[in-house]
Amino acid sequence: MTTASLRIDGVAVSIDGKGVLLRGPSGSGRSDLALRLIDEGAKLISDEQVELHRDGERLLIGVPEVMPERLKGYIEARGLGLAQVPHVDVPQLLAWVVDMKDRAQIDRLPAAQSAEYLGLKAPLLKLDPFSLSATAKLRLAVRCGPGHILGRE
């Protein structure tokens, strides 16, 4: 049973059935990274705004209830417009929160970090969304989970 919810700015995708929240200001590369992930098989959860739900000791990420039906499954592709992409309608377990950062702001071997929402913590990564390896790094993080990456135990 969902006990609390919170709507925030961000883009969310589902990778292998696990939710990933991409955070950063407008123009930071959230949608660009999401588009590349979707092109590689991920599915859109929501673009621009997402809703987090606390379900006991789990954080779920989904489409805000207030989103008009006609916008569900659409993502903004700068220079192209709104495009319909593969998407999921069911909230997903939040596996990672990812902050969009410039390469110079990212440690080579970062210590474990987390983001807190609704009293629960989720593992946090910092990625350069425009790096060629960004999608591979994020897929690896989802596949491995935070407990299987050295320094993130």
C-alpha cells in the first residue's frame, strides 16, 4: 500500500524493469541520455516530471497522476519535438538516481552516495550525459546494483 508520494522534475526510464531517475536542470542532458537509453532498449516512464511513491520500505517511480493521457509515452527531443517512444505505465522500483554533471565534476572512483526521498534512500550516481559511455555505465550500474560495485557496498 502506498503511504506517501512526491512529484519532482526529472526524467525516468525503466532499464531491465528497474526505474532510473535522471536529475538536472533543463538543458542538462536528461532527455538526451533517456533517448539514447530508449534507443538501446530502455522504456520511458515519464519525461519532465515524475512521481515517487513510498510503498513500505520501497521507492517506486512512475508517471504523475496529473499528467494528461495524451502526453504519456512522449519525450521531448530538442530540435525534433515531442516523440512517442516505448514506455511503461506501471510504477517501477527506483534502482538509481543519476545526476547530470560535467565530466570535470565527476570523481574517477567515487564514494557511495545516496539521494533521499520520502524518508528512504536510493543509490546516487553522477554521469556526464553527453559522454559516449554514459548509457553503458548506467546499464552496468543497473545490472550490477550498488552492492556489487567496489566502494559502494
